[in-house]
Amino acid sequence: MTTILFQGDSVTDCGRREDPNGLGDGYALAVSQALPGARVLNRGISGNRAKDLAARWQADCLDLYPDVVSILIGINDVWRRYDSNDPTADAAFEASYRKILEPLAARGAKLLLIQPFLLDVSPAVTAMREDLPGKQAQVRRLAGKFGAALLDADALFRAAVEAQGLPPAHFAADGVHPTQAGHRLLAQAVIGLLRKII
């Protein structure tokens, strides 16, 4: 049985620590329902940045021996600059991200990297786009270096808003945390990529 591990921040967490099944009620749950032949694990933790993943990587990833690892991290590396005056330099973000990918690559684990995203629900959220492209570029570059599948979630949501004529808040009320509609959209894209990987 293929073990798929989802890692990241609150977008992945989605209450998984209060869920008896440990999946939460977001996109990780939807993926597990769509891929019943796989063992799906969720170890997202709300508020995490890339450096937090690196600090807990042994217990929350390597010790689980996943066959496939999906990572969605970076929005808190952006957000903390604006709500706490605690920025993460792009180089520091890249160093932490690389640290978590290297041991997985050495084991031959398959990787799915999801770029951090924002939905433009307010001027305050849109202002955070100043810091977002640098983090997205690092994820894209690392995906290429490590042979990972890449999901441009920012483009995914933007295309859905335009195609469906819906306000951005339909997919993420605060611009960061997906609604159920947002999780369904994200899950559909993730499932499509995982089927190719697996």
C-alpha cells in the first residue's frame, strides 16, 4: 500500500489533530476518499513556516517512511512579515525547504510541491503579494532540482475565479484559508497529480 504524507501549515492541518482519523476536513481528507487504495497521513500544523517543518521533519516525516510526500508551506513565511514584523528572507526559506527535501530525495520518495497562494479578497491581503513571488519562485526552482511534481495553486485559484465569475472569497474568505469550495478545487488538482505520480 502506497503511503502518501501531506505536510504543511493550517491549510493542510484543517483540524486533523481533533479528528479521530487524523485527516481533518480539508483537501487531505478529499484525497484519501478519492484514493482508497492508499494510506493517507496528514501532519500539517497550523502556523508553521518552512523552518518549523525542518525542525520536526524526522518525527513527522522521515520516521513515517512515506512513499509520496506533498508539501504546502510558505504562506506563514510571507504573512509573519506583515502581521508580526517577522519576515523570512527568500534565501532562508529556500535553505529550510531544501533541508526537508534532501533526505526524501536520498530515499527515492516521490514529491509533490504546492506553491503558496493568496486570493485577493482585500487590499491588505493583496499587499502581501509583494513578498509572495520570491517564495513561489524558490518552490518552483526546488521542484525542478529535485524532480518533484509542482502545483501552482495561485494560478489554479485565479483561473477558477475568472472562469466561474465568483468572488475570490468564495474559495478563501480571508484570502489564505480555503473554504470547502477552495479545498475541493485544491483536492481535484492534487488528486490529478498524485495519480500521475503513483
